Amino acid sequence: MALIVLAFGGCGQGEESSKPGAGSPTMAVRPTIHAPVVEVKVGEVPVSVEVTGQVTALYQATLASRIQGTINELLVREGSPVRKGQTLLVLDNRDLQAELARMVAELDNADAQRKRMEDLYQKDAVSKQELENATRAFRVAEAGRKAVLAQLSYTVVKAPFDGVITEKKVEVGELASPGQPLLRMEDPTRLRLEAMVAEGDVGLVTVGASIPVVIDALGPEPLQGMVSQILPAGDPQTHTFTMKVELPKQPKVKSGMFGRLRLERGVSRTLMVPKAALIERGELAGLFVVEQDQVARLRWVKLGRPLEHGIEVLSGVTAGERIIADATKGEDGALVQDVTAAALPTLRAE
């Protein structure tokens, strides 16, 4: 029995020792990727501040009535182009026409009386005082006629400059009162951006300086504006100053549009990475960092401003660390074979 037990025990040990891989730990094989590798570098980028403003017309006017009267004719509507001196609106002037006829009759009588007194004065038939009274009566009648003519001119509203009608506030048949706004017009070819600039940024520009202005409705391409005026008095509540920037002629720019002007504050040093090195998953952004053992590790980072030659990184990596330049080739935990040198041209020795 002892011999049988020993025989079975010997056979069991031989089988276990003959199993493949026995006595050696299992080694996982890492995948290898070939990708260009770059260093995270510190670069100088401009520091700027954006100020939002509104586009307004350089020349704009609200046309109001100077007298009371019913609107007889309305010759324009919103969007109508007008020329300087063009008749836009006519008020009822029948009462003034009757008043003018009466004043003309009085003027004729006064003129006839003055001439008769001059003739009698030459004949020593009247005194000098009577002649002067007749002359003053004539001048009063003449002044009355001119006053009525002025009132008549107020019944016709004309355009003060070339432009376009932007708003019509009345209709034919309505009664216009003195001071009541009737029409609004502006010159669409002369526009400017008015923005409120913080007191700490007012000194960044001067009158006459060129400044880029982005009109949101036209896209990201900026227009080159010119600072025409900075009001000397600021708002004591908000501590801001009104800056007016004249815009170049652009048919697509309309008054009322929003725009942004950029004020340069200087330069700052910050970390920059290529845009292609970023991998985005929802609201997260990451980089494949190549560590000293040549293994790629996905690391989440905090991004800053988009720059001309890359993206600003606020945290997550440090200067000098190596990252995969093309995030589409990255894989977390893979060995990285740097192919940056292979992409460079080969130099031949002469």
C-alpha cells in the first residue's frame, strides 16, 4: 500500500511540473503606436480685452412739428432713401394761407399810407411825426407778413441731409402738435460703434488710433475702425467712458447691430499646445502625455483661450512635458514610438 501511494504521488507531481507556464508569472504585452511627439512650450500671447458696443449712425435726426396742424401728405415710409431738401411731409396750411392774405392786404394798405404821407410831407402838409408813424406801420405789416411766411414754411417738413427714413411715427389725417416727433432718419453710409470702456482701459487707445471691430452679424472677420472720440466725462455709477469708433463703409453693417472692439493690454507668457493634440469628450479636454517609460497616459487638462497657433492650457501639464501631437493616434497605456524625426528632411553630406 505504501508503494502504491508513493507511485500515485510521484505521478501527480510530474503532471503539475509538466504544465506549460507553470512557475512563471503572466506578462501583458502593451500595444505600440507610432506618432509624432512634441513638447509643451511656454509662448508669448497678446493680452486683450473685448468691449461690447452698438452700431449707430454718425448723422441721425428726429424730425418734429413746429406748429399744430393736420397731416395732409406723407410722402415717405420706412426705408425710403431721401435727398437733402426733399419734401417728406406736408401739414394743412389753409388757415395760414388766409392769414397770409390778410397780412398782405394790411401791408399794401400800410405801403400806400406811407407813400401818401411821404408825398404830403414833401408838400409840408403833414408833420414829420405823422410820416414816421406811417413808416413804422408799414414795417410792422412787413414783419407780420414774414412771420406768417415762416409759419407756412413749418407746414412742409424737408430732409436736412441725404439719408434713409428709419421710423415713421404718424399717418395722414393725424393732428400734429408742436414738438411732436414725426419721422426719424439717418445717414447709413456713416456709421460708428459706441462702447462703454472701463476707466482702467481708456488709456490703452488714443483718438485717431486704428482698432479692430468685430460685428457679430457679419462673422469673425474684423473691420478696421478708427477712434474718433472719447468723451471726457465718465459715468460715475459704472466708472466707464463712452468711446466712439468710426467704421469703414460696409453695406451689410446696419445701425442697431452689436459689435465688439478689442483693446490690447500687452503680452503674457502661457502654456500652449497644438489644437490637434487635444482630445475632447463632452465638456472634458485631455492630452496624451508621453511619460519617461515611453507610455502614453491620457491626462485631463483645463483649457484657456484659443490662440492663433494653438490652445492655451491653464493646468494639467507643465512646460517641457512631451505629448502626442496628433490625438487621433493616441491610446492610453500604449508604448509610443516617436516618428517626429522621421518626418524631417534628410541632409546629405557633400
